[in-house]
Amino acid sequence: MRQPDPPYHQDSAYSMPPIPRDEGALPSIKIVVFQYVMAAAFIFLVSGYWTLQIQNEQIYNEKAVRNEIRALPIPAPRGKILDRDGRVIVGNLASYRLLLSRDNLREDHIIPIATGLNLDPKEFAERLRRYRSLPSYQPMFIKDELTTAEFTFVEANRDNDALPELELISSQRRVYPQDGVGAHLLGYVSEINDAELNTPEWARHNPGDEIGKAGIERYYNDALTGVDGERQVRVDNRGNARAELGIKEAVPGKDLMLTVDLDLQIVAELSMEGRNGAVVALDPRTGEVLALVSRPSYDPNHFVGRIDPSEWNKLLTDPDKPLFNRALQAQLAPGSTFKPIMALAALETGVIDENFTVTCTGGATWYGRPFKCHKRGGHGTVNLYKAIAQSCDVFFYAVGNKLGIDNIAKYAEMAGFGHKTGIDLPQEKEGVVPSTQWKMRLFREKWFAGETISVAIGQGALTVTPLQLAYAIGGIATGGVWMKPHLVKESAALAPARKANLNIDHVNQVIQGMWGVVNDYGTATAARLPGLDLCGKTGTAQLASNELLKQRKDLKDNAWFVGFAPKQAPEIVVAVLYEGGLHGNLAAPIARDVIKAYFDKKARRNPRAPEQPASVASMAPLPKVGAAQRP
Amino acid sequence: MTDFDNRLMDIAPREPAVTRFRPLSWLVVPLLAIWFQVFVHRFVGYVSYLELPLLVTIYFSMMRRQPIIGSVFGACVGLAQDSLSDHYVGMFGIVKTMVGFIAASLSLRFDVDSPLLRLTVTYALFVFHQMGYWAVAKFLVGQSVDLQLPQMAIQGFLNALIAIPFYLVLDRLKEEAR
Amino acid sequence: MESFLARFRHITVLLLLLMAQLLLLAYQVKTNQEVRLIRIWAVTAVTPLARAVESVSVYWNNVFTTLVRQREVLSENERLKGEVSKLRIENQYLQGELATADRAKVLLAFAQTIPSKTKAARIIGSGTGSNARVVYVDRGSADGIARNMAVVTSKGIVGKVASAYPTASLVTLVTQQGFVAGVVSQVSRVQAILRGTGSDLCTLDYVRNPFALQDKEWLYTSGEDRVFPKGFPVGQVRVTKKSNTEFEFKVQPVALDHLEEVLIVVEGIHGAIPDPAPAPSQEVVILPPPPPAPASAEAPAAGAEGFGSTDADRLREKYRKLGEAQGHTYGGSPGRPPDFNKAVPSAQPKPASAAPGKPEEGKPPAAPKEPAPVKP
Amino acid sequence: MILLLRRSIRDLDWTLILLAVIITTLGIVQIYSATLDTVWRNAWWKQFVWLIAGLVLMYAIAQVDYHTLLGRVPIFYIVGLLVLITTLFIGTRVFGSRRWIPLFFGFHFQVSEFFKLVIILLVARYLTEVKSQRLSWFDLLKLGTLVAIPMALIMKQPDLGTSLTYVPVLLTGIFLGGLRWQHAVVIGLVAAVLLPAGWFALKDYQKARLVTFLDPAKDPRGAGYQVIQSKIAVGAGGMWGKGVTRGTQTQLRFLPVPHTDFIISAFGEEHGFTGILVVLGLYFLLLMQIVQNAQAAPDRAGMLICMGVAAVMLFHVFVNTGMAVGRMPVTGIPLPLMSYGGSSLLSVFAMLGLVNNVRLRRLVA
């Protein structure tokens, strides 16, 4: 029998006796059940751990390793760009990026750090404050490209005793020549953008990579780009490296040796300074590009990393188009520089011979239209030599009329006009060589004979690039062998020379005329180099018809000059485009300086017994006209 | 407890003659040794191979014949030595603790006044000490230290040689056993 | 349990001691923090003794040297007249006094010649490890010494204060591994970073222009590390490897032999540190930047070569000067063509009238102006 | 008095205490290992202080006769409810839920942990008062409501895990108190109907936890991340573990909260299956010891108190360690004695105090 339980009192004086022990009421069986449940629960738990730790340890170990091991890339340095003598045109600069690990930053170190790095402490503290919202393991970027002094400061003070917050990360920065020297030739590298990432050309690159975007940098991007290495590190769940496990070194990009001669390039750049235009210097024997200048230029250094948008806009909207590579992309009327090709075409086709003369009275009428010669009073009786040397337009009107447009086109194309030269630079333009076919294809119109007359003096629809002009004249100067222009030696092996079967006599007559241009009271006596048989041809090309010119006075004539030397075995051919230069003889000194630089350098390289000092040589008498004719 | 241990225990307990020292010498001698280690090296470069704190540790542990005291004494000397150098505190401490323990344990089994045994024990413990320090530096702290065995052997011999007269000097500090 | 403890008492105590120290060690290794408190006790406890003994030792050193010299003089005097001997002895004695006083005097004089404010300190101890390159000096934070202060002697730089305790400071020497200082060479003004390696020789890193740096050149502190004031000698360069691509420079610090007294540079504290750290030794001292190098002949050249330039820039500068020297405007009006083989006008222009054709400095003479070079 | 004190100390269940202290010590070592280099690196020290405080609390609770405590249950209950309601308004918000009320010295006090004691006493008293081997529907409903009110308040915090810990006390109580099998069937059916309804009452993150429990791979960076990382950590431990402070997943912080809820995962990684066996064995012994005390209890009330404690502990251990290997949903309830946290540790020792209380009185009758 159970006794009634005493009521529970609210006071604390509740005392014994307790509930009497009721053996039968105690659910001992149920407690045993509970114990079994407990044991089952523990077996269930143990089995869970057994599965993970004993049966599948391998799997989870691998997962753990995948969790904690990361490969961090080591950027490979890009290959340097060297000139033909191995001088560095484009180099890399080891630069350092300074980070502040905010995890262990101490307040009282802010001022020493700011002072040491020449930062304004207030501004620095302000920047730190802005970082407050970010997690503290994220380091703060302080400065790029430390100066020597700052670098020394950081190295000397970032030990444990002084300022352990400072972290240096090394990187490489591309360095281009200052003031835009060779900018169009070299191009620039810049961070790859999203649009480029989606093109097949850049498919193997990753976001954040720096790629060549113009010039050599772009054309030879693959060779210049090295293979990035990687560092295997153990990281924590925030990706902070905790320990290094292994390293695969980066393979640096290959250095690229150009055919460019930095001396010539510099002289050409200096000559073009402050002018708009282009200079192309080739070695006609090999097609090697010795110099390639386009002005105005831009500073590729600004492109490295990411260009400032405002600066980029300024470059894009500049009316002088500094980004435009005039040497390959300016398609302009060649003007009188086309005349040597006309002359060669006329001789080769036999429409004239060396005795052919025209009387120039300062103009002539063809097909009912008046065509003027640049010399008001006329040149009088003109033969081929004089017509080239003094650039008589009337003579070439007659020659052009005799040849007809298709013959002109045939020889212009033979010289390389109207097609890309195939130089190893991106975005070359091909120019225009007009012909009956060309007009029909483009305008669905017949060719008018009157149009031929302007083409005969390098005007009309005919357009060429400075590179094409140098290539064309170089080929003629070497007697009809056109070597593909190239900037990197190995690339030449792939391209066989283009040869034309020319009568050497005809070639010599044209060259003789070009010799006269410079040395025999021709249009470019300014380019005369005493002691050197420099041949050349000036050109003054109208940009627009005479009517348009009357309206816009700012459209000045382009000055052209193309020259080569020496006369017998040309080693260098230089084409100069001087935009708005008014007259070809103003472009001539530019070419002269470049050629002079070439031969001065050659003399420097092969110092032969100095029979006469330079000062004496420059006063040496002129060789007789025609004395150096070929056999 | 293995059979071997029991046998050892059977042999060991002849009542060891505990040597007593004045309390002051427990403090002054090791301090002097450490001080010597830190400051005398500067004047006399050729004594740099000497490890006086180690010799002191060995001597006192050996003479006191109590592993606990040896361990504690070794730990104190080692820690003091550590705190005056620029490495982590505890490196010498750990090694010297073990040296003190071993020296005291060994002393239960042999005549601590025999010079030959003193020489041998000192030499062995010196080598042990250097190896131990090397192991601590390499495996616990992760420093890359070279183990120069021949040098160690020579230095140990020199230390042991110095130890004999040194111990004799220290013997003067003994209080008569009660 | 009790019997267990009693039986294994020895080994338990040993294990406990070892475990405790292991924990201590693990704590330090894991956190990379020192047990600073223990060290402060130890250093503060030992340095007074060291100081006392040091001064006694200096005294005895004087007496000892005097004795030695007296004996020398006596033996010499046996062959000389007795009367003069007394004077000689006195003379010798005075000389001896002078010699010992010399070092301190030199240091004092030196301290007065340098612009920085310094405190003289005496070296009272070295690190305990056999290859530790640290020393203790007898000035501490109580004397105004703070971490990162430069330590120099009249011979050159010694090291910098690694930690300042109340009565003493720990100085890391130039040769200690991880030590870095900015240096500049005396002649070629090449800047570099000096690194301690833990051996007797330091190495040079980040040498700006390794080609220009010559063997045996003296290095001075450049001040750019903001620790060492500019202009203290460091040591002589030894070029141990030099090829087109690889360079290796070693430097033997000059000031580390027979270190007795040093100067700690205390002045030059740039700007007050706002929050005084809990311990006075926690300050970091930053010197103001070194003054710019005096305008010298090479200064503009250095500017042009500046940071990150290529050969193209140098060549352009050369041609520009060439043009200027000859009054030639590139691509400009017709006139006498330029001569690109003329020597580049240097910083110290030679008289313009010097025969231009004359060969100079082993350069090839000006090129002959022949008609087209003959081809083979 | 002194005699009494000596007796009371001597008669404490020392096996139980020793087991608890060993487990707590293992926990402290593991907390130390898991929090190296983190802001929690002093946690192990605090846990040690809590251990001492817990032992004192345990002793104190063991002294007051549990019958007195049972007599005060209504007061405890009402005061507890008031504090729970206060918590909802003034509580400190941590991780989006208000569970803690600020106390002196910057300590925070998790009321729901201590309310467990009230629930245990409540169930014990109620079922003792019923005085019947067979519970009526009315009894079940009344007891269920009494337990459900605080549960609802705690869910409101929201803290599903802790509120669920009251359920095993209730279930164990009615099971031992005399549940009729017909009732059990009905309750089971009702629960089966109500559970889907309860689903809608759950917060989003609670749903997410349950979903990820069923399929952890579904949301590897979100709620499932914890389970996946925990399994990786445990699995990587293998047979012998990687050693104290060597567990990469723990040390590199891949394992979330390795010193509180997932301490067993950290322990599993660093000590392996061997260590897990030891710890689970210790827990099993601890529970067996509590159950043994229940069996030796002087009366029904004492038995129910001990069994309530056993039920809560079992639930905690089961859910927490099961969660670490993905066999239970992530509910955020701590592992008793091991997980870092003053409230949790103190409440466990308070419960052990109750058990000792019962034990001290076993001979009185």
C-alpha cells in the first residue's frame, strides 16, 4: 500500500521523510531499456566514425589535401627586345609591390611607416580607416615601384624587431624607351581585357595576364611570353599561405633580337621630332628593317598595367592621331617619288628610250584638261635623266599617256605597291594601285584616260605607305630583287626573295636620274652627302584636289623623300614621309641624317687607315657627274 | 617493471652518500658559470668551447645523487642560460634537465669521487648535451644546424679535461655529510 | 595512485619538467613570441654584475699592461744607464696610460665630429650561442636607448639596437643573419643593400649598377634605411664573382674587431610616436630621409639613367648631345652634315678647338669619308 | 557540521566526477589546440576557470536536498520563463540569435542552458505527483504544455537545438513515468502529421541545415560547408590522428568553430579513431554512472532526475558527435563538457550536481 505523499511545501523547511521506496513502482526494466538505447546510440556513433576514419581515410585525406594545397603562379618575366647589336630597347624592371598586413599592424607604427615611405601620415591613416570594413587578413596595398630609398627602408625595417607589418612582393614591369621612341615599332603590353579573352588568339591566357597589344610586342607575343611557374603552398581557409611545399620555376620569355639598328632609329626619331610623318629604313639586300619611325608618338610606358582612361581618351581624340602607325598604315599619294617606277615601266615596256625627250613649258593639256608642271617656267627640253633629277611633271604626263593605266599598274604592283609587304608587324595596310579592273570592281565604271595622267605623277587614286615606298625603291636599286621587310632575322628564312627580270641598263638609267636628284642640281641637293653616292627622289603630294585646298589652307602638301646609298651596291634605303612638309626637299635632310648615321657607324665598325680625317673628307671635291656609272 | 629493472633496483640501493653543499653555493656557482659563459668569452676567445654551466650541472647533480634535484637544477641553469641568449627559451633548459637527471641517476651507481669516472661521465654527457641541443634545434624549433661530430668530440674531451680540476675546486665547497 | 606517484617520482618530475619546457618552447615557436618577461629578469639580474666586473677588469687591465711594460722597460734598462731608466719608466707608464685612454678619446672626438647626437656605451657581454652575433651594451631604456637605434664606432657601423632593457640593450651586429642596411659606394656611388649572413662576411644585395661597383671600394651608409645616418663607413667591397650576368659582392665589416666602446645614435628621432607603447623599449626610431646628394657632375647623369631606363634612352641622350655639339638640328635645314663619330661631349668638355680628327682615348679615329665602301 | 561536510564530500560520486574532469581536460587540450593563432587563443584558460567554477557549483547543488528543489519548481519555472522572455528583448545578439543575457564582468549567460535543470526537475516533480503507473491524456497534455512553453520561447530566439534538448527529458520522463502504448502510437501518429507543419515554422537557416543534412553536397559553400569540412577533418584523422595541433583542417581553419560545436571533429582529426573511441567510451561510462545513480536513487523523484540528466546528456552527445560525421543535422548544440562555453559547462556540472544530490540521499531513507 502506498502512503499518501506529503504535500510539497513552499517553505524551505521541507524535510524527510521522502517518498517511501516503492520497489515495484521503480521501472528498473525501463532503465535497462534506456541503457540499451544508449548503447545502440553509441554504437551508431562509433560506426559513423569508423566509416570516416577507418574505411574512407584515404578519400578524406585527399580531400583534406585538396582543401589545403594551392598552386600560386610565379609570373614569368617577358623576353627583352634588343636591337641588332644586342642593346636593350625594351627591358624589364624588377619592381616591388609593398603590402601592409593589417593583421599585425600596430597603431604606433603608422607614423614610422608613413614617414619612411614618404607618405602623408594623415592620408595614410585615412586609407587604413577605409580598409576597416574589410577583413583584417586582407593586406592593404601601399605602394608600387618603390624608389631605392624606400626599398632600402623597407628591407632594413621589416624584420621582427621593427616593422613586421611590411610585406614585399616582387613583380616585373616592362620598360620602354622614353618619349615614345620606337613606340609604333615596339608596341606595348597591357592587361588583357574581357573582349580579348574571348578571341581564339588569346584563348590560352588568363584574366590579369599582360599581353602585347601592338607592334612587335603583339606580333611576337608568344615568343616573348614565358611559361609561368608555380609555387605549391599550404593555405588556410582564407587562402593565406602558411607554408611552402614545392616550387616550379618560371621559364622566362625569349629575348627577341630585332634587325633594327638603334643608332639609326634614334637619329630618325630625333629627325622627326616635332613633325608628323614616318621614316622607314631598310637594308635592300636582306629586307631587314633598320629603323621604323612614326610620329607623333605616344609613351608605351603608360600602357603597362592599365592605362589611365583619361589618357587613353586623349590619345584617341588627338587630331594628330599618335596611335596611328604612319610607317605601315598611312596610305598616301606618293607624288613624284613614283616617277622612278614610271620611268622604269616606260623603259621596260619600250614606250620610250633614252633618247626620248619632251619639251616642258610649265604645263600641258591632256584630254581637254590642263595639267601643270610644278615649275612654272617649265624645264625646257627634258630627257629621262633630267626629268627624274628635276622631277618634270610634263615629261611623265607624256610617258604615262603612252603607257596607259594598266601598264602603270603592272609595274607599280611589281614594285610592291597595292599589296602588303608582309612585314612582321600587325595591321599593315596595302595602299591602292588603280587600274581599269580596280575601278570596275570598285566603282563599276570605266577608266578614263584622263585619270591616267595624274597617276603618272603619283597622284590620283594611287596611294602607298612609307614602308612600301622604301621596299619598292630598294628593290629597284638592287636591280629587281625585292626582299621581304622583316624585323626579326629568323622570319626572313621563310620568305623567298621576289625577283623581276629587269634590264640592268634600264635600271641604271633610273638610278642615274635619282643620283642627279641629290647630286646634280636636282630637287634634293639638301640631302647631298659629300663623299657618298646618295641617290634619291623627292615627292610633293597633294592631299586633296586644288578646289578643296582653296577652302582649307591647313591641308598642306605632304613631303616625301626616298633615297638609297651607295649608288652601286645599295646597303640602305630610306623612305621619309613628312606630313605637311610642303616640299619634298624638306624631307630629304631627314633621310640624309639617317643614311649618314648608317655610314658613320659602319666606319666606326671597320676603322680603316684614316687617309683623310673626317673634316677633310667633307670638303673633298664632288665626283664628276656620271663618273661612277656602272659598266 | 621488468625483470631487468628489478635487478637494477636490487643492486642500486646501497645508501648513496649524499654530499651536501652550502645553500649559497647552489646559487652562486651556477650564476658564476653562466656569467663566465656570457661575459668572459668576450675577453678570452679561446675558451669558447668551454661549457661551464654544463659542467656545473653535471657536478651538482652527480654529487647530490637525487634525480629530482638534478633535473630541477639542470632546468634552472638551462633556462637561465637560455634567457641570456637570443634563441627560444627552453632549448638549453630541456637538454640540461635531461643531463641533470641522467647525471644524478648515474651517480647512484658509481663512485662519484673517482676522477676517471668523472672524466668519462662528463665526456659522455657533453656529447649528449650537444646532440640533444642539436636535436631540439633541428626537430623542435626547425632550425637548420649542422652537427659537427669531430669538433664535438674534441670539445667534449677538452671539457672533460677541464672538468677534473674544476670539480676538485668545487669539492672544496662540500659540507661534511651528516 | 599515490603508490604509483611515489614509485615513479623521479621520472614523473623529469617528465613534468620536460613537458613544461616543451610547452614553453612550443608556445614560443608557435606564436613566434618571446617570453620577454623572463629575459628582462635575467638581463636585469646579470648586467649589474657584468658592469661591475667590467669596470674592475678595465682597471686591472690597466694595471696589468703597466706591469708588463714596466718589466719590459726594466729588462731594457739593464743595458742602459740607471739614471735614465727612472725617467723612461715614467715615460712608458704615461704612454701606457695614453694608449688605454686613446680609444675612449678617439670615440669622444669622433662623437663630436658627427652631426648625430650619440651616447657612448660599453659592451658588457655577448650572446651565449656560439654563432650568435649579438652583444649587450651597458645602456638601456633608462638612458633613452630605444629599439632600432644605430650603433657605431669611429671605424664604422656596428649594428642596431634589437631590444632595450632598462639597464642594458641587446645589439644585433652587422653580421647577424637578417641584418639589413642601406649602403652606397664611395667612388662610383652605387647603391645597394648590405645583408648580414651569420658569418663574418656580409653580402651586398640589390646592387643598382653592379658593373660600376669596383673591388676594394669603400662603402658608406646611405641613410636610406632610416636607421643609420648617412655617411658612416661600413667596409670594403670584395668582388667575389663577376660575369656578364652574375655578381657577388662580399663586405667585411670594419668596426667589429676589438669592440669595446660604441656610440649609440639617439638623435634623429623623426616625429614623436603618438601612443607611448606599454614598454618604453617598444618604440621604433625612424630617421629623417637623408639629404639629397650634393649636385655633382654625375647627378644629372644618374637622373637620366634613373629608375627603369633602357639603352635606347641613353643612346638618344648621346645623339642629342652630339647634335648640339655640332650645331646640327636633326632632319633640319641643309648644311654641313653631322659627324656621328665625334666623341660625345663629356661632362668636362674638352676644348672645342682640339683637333677633331685626332684619335682620343683609344677610340677609333673618325671615319674616312670615301665614296661608297668597296665591297669585297 | 564538519562531519557532515566530510561525509558529503566522501559520499560524492567520485567516479562520475573523475570521468567528467577527464573529459573536460581533454576538451581543454583540444580547445587549446584548435584555437592557436586565433582570437580565441585564451579560451582554454577560461575553460579551465569554468571547470573549477563548475565543480564548485556541482558541490553546492549537491548540498541542497533535491526534495527542497522539487518543492521550489513552480518558482524556478516562472522566474525562468520571465528571464527567457527578457532575453528575447535585451539579450545579446550573437550570430543573429538572442540567447545570451549580459552578466557581470562581461560574461554572458545562456538562460536556455540552465532552464534544462528546471525542465528536469519539473518533469520529475510532475511525474512523481501523478502517483500513477499509467499516465492519462490530461497528464500528458499538461506536462507537454508546460515543457512546450519554454521551448517555444527558445525557438523564438531562435535556438532550435537547445529547445530540442528538452524533448528527450520529456520523452524519457513519460516513458519511465508510465506511458501507455496506445498513447505512444497516437503521439507517434500526431507527430508524423505535425512535423511537416512544423517545417513551415522553421527559420530558413534551420531548414537549410536540415536539407543539407539530407544532402550535404547540395550547398557546399553554405550550410553544407560545415558538414563537409567536418567530415573531411574527421576522416583525415585516420586511425591514430595527426597529433595535437597538427590537424591541418583544424589549424588552417577549414573546420568551422573547432572549439565549440565541432570540437569533436577537431579532436577526431588530431587524435584519430583511437581518440574518438576513448572519448566516446568516457562518455558512455559517464552516462552509465548516471544511470547507475538513477537505479540507486532513494525514490521515484530522484530516479527521474537522474534519468532526465542522462537523457539530456545522451541527446547532446548523440546529436553533436553524430553531426560531426554527418549522421545528424547541424543544430548547433554543444558537446557537453568538451565544447568551449561557460554556460554549457556550468549547466552540465549543475546537472551532475543534481545526480550527486540524489546519490548523497540514497542512504537516508
